[in-house]
Amino acid sequence: MIVLDCSYTMAMVMPDEGRPHSLTTVEESRLFAPSIWIYEVANALYGAVRRGRLPREKAAALSMRLEDYGVGIDGADATVHVRYIAAQTHGLTAYDAAYLDLALQRRFALATLDAHVADTARRLGLVVLD
């Protein structure tokens, strides 16, 4: 089981990004994400349209394609205080701390292309797929 973050998700589907080395492993695994993933991915797709990286129709198709991955959304988000402490402790954004927290709580691997998140996850003993 793998926790999927937004950076990795975008590399999975964006036509102008390189494919991660571990893509086959990730695509064949059961995937999970914190609830913030939904908003981060939607915002990333919207930003790609706004900046002219993708036509609106292609972004809509990619959002539907992501549904096919069946990413399980963790609804048990921590409180603001817990998220703040996790972010501050590791020098992460609160968003990134959500991915790290989920992987730590469940002892799942973490799929991320964010170097700082990956380094922190490895220091904490998590398997990182990039």
C-alpha cells in the first residue's frame, strides 16, 4: 500500500512531465491519500489550464482518468494543532505533512517527487517511491 502525493500524481498524468521510475509499482498497488489530495490535484489541474499547459478538455479527461486509480481517501484528518506541529517539526508545509503523517500512521510507502518530503520520509524510516 502506498500513500500518493500531488507531485507524484501530476507526473503520472501530465503529458509534459517525465514518468517516475517507480510508476509501474505505484500503478499496481493500492493507493491512499489524505483528503487534501483531492484539492491539491484539482488545483494543480486548474493551474495547468490557467497557465496554458493543458486545454480545459484535457484537464477534465485527466481528472476522470485519476478516478480510475481508485485512490482511497483517508477521512480521519488530524486536528490543526497536530498538522501544525508535524509541519513545524519537519520544516514542511501543512499539506506535505498530511502525506507524511498518513504514511507514518499506516506504515505505507510514500510516492512523492518532492525532494524535501522524500528526504524527511526516508529519515523517518519510510520507503519512498520516486
